[in-house]
Amino acid sequence: MKFATCNEYFEGWPIEKVFHYAAEIGYDGVEIAPFTLAPSVEDVGDGRRREIRQAAASTGIEIVGLHWLLISPEGLYINHPDAGTRTRTREYFRSLIDFCGDVGGEVMIIGSPQQRNVQEGWDFSQAWERARDTFADCAGLAAERGVILCIEALSKEQTNFIDSAAEARRMVAEIDHPHFRTMVDVCSGSTDDVPVAEQLRAAGNHLFHVHVNDANKRGPGFGATDFVPVLSTLKAINYERYLSVEVFDFAPDPRTIAAGSLSYLRGIAAALK
């Protein structure tokens, strides 16, 4: 297992500073929220993409990939009935895949609850088909760029579309493409009827990423969520990829969150050896 941190809670920090600090305290990787770099990745030119990739490499940090994909630009929606909206979303999704590949990332986490909710009056099965088609249309480019698309089950508090790990696995099964897989978010997963450890096992070979966060939306170790079953299950299934710290409550400050979360996780990992 490797440990990464997401960058959005380092509010106002240049991405280079995030890389340096993450490396300094012992993280292996950084996961990037694209909106922290520019309103649209299409505004990030080739030169800047090379700079970001080189800055990470110079510190020994791996750019894990991207998350919070569709928060900007405005107007994106993966399963909207309007074909024009879906086309714009699909094309921007393809731009994200290219950006991820250009900076050396390998995974894209598909969360973005506000861009996938099934609105009142929509037919759920049709919304499902529209989302499936959007993702399927992007899987080929993801394969070309060496990027894995991971659908994220979110809590019912956030969305009414793919709000359980079982639904996420269903989408993976229907798309049936090696570059479309799933992941588990501990915070959202803690609201599922199925325990997080069982969600990890049930994902099987489709599990490609894990977000570690407390049920209180803070970092691991900053609340009551027990991460021992999470890490012990990951060890039992021989998971060797990233656990990425993602938080929604940015208090008290980024340094405390990043360092405390990593120390807590490493303590558990060491005890399991």
C-alpha cells in the first residue's frame, strides 16, 4: 500500500509547494483536483503540464491522478437529457483524460454528485443509460493514455445516483472495459448498508483506488472511524495501490491534517506487518 494526499485542502498553495510538503513528511503521491489549477484543464497549456509533471518528479512524488473532475467549468452533466450538455461533458471528460496522461497520472475518480443527480421528472433507467454511454465513450481514450476511470459510490446525502458500492459495481460490469473500474471512499462507504471492509472485498479485481477519510468528513484519525478493518482487509486482499487522504472539513490547517492522517495510517500499517 502507498499513501497519497489530495491537494484541495491546501487552499491557496501552489501545486509545487504541495508536492514539496507531501514529500517532506513522507507521502508517496499527490492526487489533484483540477479546479485548483484552473477553471478548465483546457486552459493549462503543454508547457505548464510539463512543469507540473517535472515538479512532482523532482521531489519524488507520484501524481496519482485526478478527482473532483466536473466541479468546473459550469454546465457539465454526465446523464442530462439534453444531448448538447452530454456532448460538452463527454468532450471535457476527454480533455481531463488527456490532462491526466500528460501530467503522469494514472487514475481519475468519478465523483461529482451535482453533475450526476437524477432530477425530478427524469427516468432513472434512462439516466443510467446516458451515464453509461458517456463513460463507455471515454474508455477507449483512457486506455490509449494509460488512465483508469474509477466510478465512485457516494453517500445518499450527496447524490441519488450510484449511492451504493453495489451500484458502482453494476456500472463497471455493464461497461465491461479494463480501463473502467471502481474505488471505495471510506466516508461515503460508512453510510452504505454494507460495511466498508466488505465493500473492498466485493470489488475484487475491479478495486483500483481508495479514499481514506473519517465518517465526520475529516482525515483518518481525526474522528471515530476505525481504520484497522480497512487496512487489514486491504492487506488480506493484497492491495498494493494508493490510499489517498481526502477531506471535506479543512480544519484546523493543511499541515496538521496531512501529517496527522499519515502518521495515523502508518501506525496501523506498521502494526499489521
